[in-house]
Amino acid sequence: MGRTAASLLREALETVGVRYTFGIPGVHNTEIYDELESSPTITPVLVTDEGGGAFMADAVSRSGASLGTLVIVPAAGVTHAASGIAEAFLDGIPMLVIAGGIRRDTGRRYQLHDVDQHALLKPITKATWLVERHADVIPTIYEAVRVATSGEPGPVFVEIPVNLQLIAGDAGSVPAFHGPVAREARCTAADLETAARLLAAAKSPGIYVGWGAVDATREVTTLAKRLGAPVSTTLQGLSSFPAKHPLHAGFCLGRAAVPAAENAFQDCDCLLAVGARFGEIATGSYGYEPPANLIHVDINPAVFNANYPARVALEGDSAAVLSRLVEVLPDIPQAVARGGEVAGRIARDKAAYLEAWFAHSPKGRVNPARFLSALRQRLPDDALVVVDDGNHTFLAAELLPIHQPRGFISPTDFNCMGYCVPATIGAKLARPAAQVVGIVGDGAFRMTGLELATASALRLGVIVFVFNDGELAQIAQAQQVPYNRKTCTVLGPLDLAGVAQATGAAFAHIADDAGIDGGLQEAFSVAATGRPVLVDVAVDYSKRTRFTEGIVKTNLERFDLPTRTRLIGRALWRRVTG
Ligand SMILES: Cc1ncc(C[n+]2csc(CCOP(=O)(O)OP(=O)(O)O)c2C)c(N)n1
Ligand SMILES: [Mg+2]
């Protein structure tokens, strides 16, 4: 007797360890949903919008618990999910996207949802497959999972035509699943020796870590100590090195970095970059120029020499490469004293930066540094903080210390607003015992805030803090000086208490600094009962982040003189004319 593709798919998903699928049923996948309903290990989650579903799946993968998976309808589900798939693609996050497909056995044209899904997804997935026979279902899923999780991870797409789901067929023989490919170092011993020599000879070595180092924290910590070197992080890799460590300098490099990182890397003459790509955000719009002695470690060789030339490129899994580097690194006698000096300066710079933020008058609103410090005090070290894209992202990156790998989840290079609320849900599903909180701008909240209804339905005690400033601040702040006006960045009113009520979430309001402790107390105690909480934070955005200041300067300086003159002239003229 034959089997349906839906039953075969369920077997494959169970074998590869999928725990949750996200999506919405439609005529091309109800057979799959019916199978999943009977699965003892997989829970199919109904989302409000497939876009939210894709962000949830992304966050499941980023949490490190299991492979984020979508089960969606063809075409319309795929286009809705595309933002989350693209976010995973540019950020190197594994994701399995499964959609039903039109009937391939009837010869009919103008079927429902009939567009070329593979063409749609080609630029934002590592690979796509169309399953054409029952016997191919399981091997295709195994291969798709292997591709998604090997090398630099990323999303993959499998289309299963509905006729294969409805009509049973020959399943063939089921192959064994071998699990993920072993992660290894692919660099040569000679290159490792050269890297070790350069690091040992450096006067002021530094380490810069991205998301690619998130599973190499132990090795990075060993190296930092052996070198007496500061560690800075990218935005996505914020959690790759614990903020508690005395050599943790903080977010970014160069003038867009927090002062502790800018200063610690001022004289850096040998930079060890691990799992970082020197992308636009990670470098503050390319405002940082690495030293000639750049040692670049990455699993994806395409990142080497892409933006900055590497003196030594070490290909491979970051933990594997670094543990070999540690083995060949000679003892560096001056490292202890150097590390002590570096750590002392970092501590002073961090304290001064925080002081400057505390001193900034919040004018009857919530000082972001005070809020984030109070939040940190309530969060256990293993909490997960999920952010969106906006000014609040960089405030969190600069002012909220993160102590454990994967403890900070941010949509980075695709940089898609609307990520936070659904990703908070995905993270909580993946790590139910952990405290999971989201920080989202009021603009981004509008995009996917209705997924709070999904959190309520699932009884997830997540807390979503809406940084409510009435503006699309990250862009509005950038408009202020050059245009002296804010076109399409001032938001109309939105009743957040009403949204909370409508979605079944509890509501709290933090109106000023005096309300921070009470508001947090209320939110945390309600969330502990398994109910989501929406917290309206009347945040004060009148002080800019180092990141925003840095990128504005860098971008202005990069223009040629006539362009710069025209832009400055326009700004001055608008100041005068209003
Ligand atoms: C889907 C999408 N649309 C537009 C943008 C451009 N953008 C980046 S940050 C930002 C402002 C976000 O505003 P808000 O969510 O209120 O956060 P805030 O900056 O105020 O903290 C905008 C519009 C984007 N990144 N993604
Ligand atoms: Mg805003």
C-alpha cells in the first residue's frame, strides 16, 4: 500500500527534530496539517500572518533549540513569509520553508495560487526543491535540512504538490538521516601559525565577534585572556561575548561604537574578526577601517576580502578554528598587564557613558538608560531579549548588557521592521523556561503587533515593551538636520491599551522614570502567569545613540565636496526659512 506525501513529510520532520511549524492552512496543505495534528513531537502553530510566522521560525532557529519551520500555502503564503525568509537569508539563519503546490497531474491552467514560487524565492534561499514523486519526499527534506544547516546556514524551500498529498503512492525505501555535517576547521596549519605570530607580535591586538561566533564564546574568551585583548561585537553578534567579562568593550567599532569599544580599538594593530562580515551596520556604515593585520575567521569564504583585505583568512567553523589557534599561540608575557590596563579603561569608559545617559534629563518621560538598566536587573542572565529595527535597537545594543550566547536576537542585515513581536513568540516557544522579552518601536509594533493574539492563544508569558515616541525615530532623527522637517515619519495615534485588550494581552504603562520599577514589577508578575503583557513605555529619544551620531558623520564626510556643500547649504537654508 502506498503512502501520501503528507504522511511522509510528517515522518521526515519528526526525524530531523522539528518541534514547531508556523503557518496557515489552505487548500494546498490541509493534508499536511492533518498529519501534523497527530504528531507526538511536532506542534503546528497557527499564526496571524505568514510574515509573523516566518519571524517566529527565524527566532526558533536563533534560539538554538530546533530548526525553524514554516508550513504555508503556495504563492500568497510565500509572498507574506518572504520578509522573514529574507531576514533569515541575510543573517545566516537556518529555516525550512514548506509550501503546498498546485496540482501537477490535471493539466489545468489558471489554478489557485499559481505562480513560480521557486523564482520568487531564489534570491532569498540557499536552494529550492519541487518534489515530483512520493519516494522523493523524505530524501528531499533530509537534503534540504543538510543544506540549511551546513556552511553558513540559511533558509531552504520545498514545494510539495497537493496531488502527492491527496493521492497515495510508492514511498520507496526510506534513507537514514545523518544529522548535521560535522563543523570543522578548513584552514591550513601554516595560516594558523601566521595568525598566531601576528597576534603574538601585536602591541594592541583586538577581537571582533559576530553571530558566527555565537557558539564559540568559550574559545573567544580563552583567546581574549591569552592576548590581553578587548572584544567588540557586531549588532547581530551582540551575545557572542558576555558583557560581564572585563575585556568586553561593547557594540561596534570606530566612531559609531560605544566609547569603551572606540577607545579600546583606537590603536589596534592586529584585529581578529570571528564570524563577522564587516557589513554596513556592523561597521557603522563602513566608518571603521581595520588594520592591515586583519585575521578573518569565517565559515563562508565569500566574506573574505569582500570589504576589507584580510592578511590571513581562516576558513571554517569558528569554534574549531579558534581552538586550533589557541593551541599554536605562544605565551605572551605582556598579555596579563595589557589585559589589566585594557579592562580598567573599558570599565571607566562604560561607567562614564552610562553616567552621561543618566544625567540626560528625560523631561518627564522615560530615560532609556534608566529603563534598560532596571530591566537588566530583573532579567536572569539566560533571558532572551528580542528587538526590532529602529532607534530602540541601538539603545539596547549600547545600554543593555547581554550575558549569554543567543541572549540577544535582532533582525540585522535585511533589517526588517515588524520582526520583534512574532520573534518574541518564537523565542518563547523554543525556550519556554527562559524569560523572553521584546523591545519594539511604536512604528514596527503596528506592523505585526496583532500576533500578540497568537501569544495569548498559546498562553505565552512574554513581555513586549513598546518604545512609544510617536515617530519612526531612526529615520525621523536622520531627517531632522538635513531637511529640517519630518516627512512621513510622524505616526498618528494608536491606542496601545486597546490593542492589548483586543489581543488578550495584559497592559502596563510606564510614563516616567518614577514609574519604571512599578511597571516592570507588574509586567513580570503577570507574565509569570502565562499571559502576554504589552508595556507602553513613554520613552525619551532626545539623546542620540553613538551609533546614529557616528553614521551621520561618516555618511556626510563620504560625499564629495560639491554634494556636501549642497546638503549643508540646504540644511542651513531650511533652518533660516523654516
Ligand atoms: C519593513 C521596513 N520598512 C521601513 C524600514 C525603514 N526604517 C528603519 S528604522 C525605521 C523607524 C522605526 O520606527 P519605530 O518602529 O517607531 O522605532 P524607533 O526608531 O522609533 O525606535 C524605519 C522606518 C525598515 N527597516 N523596514
Ligand atoms: Mg518610534
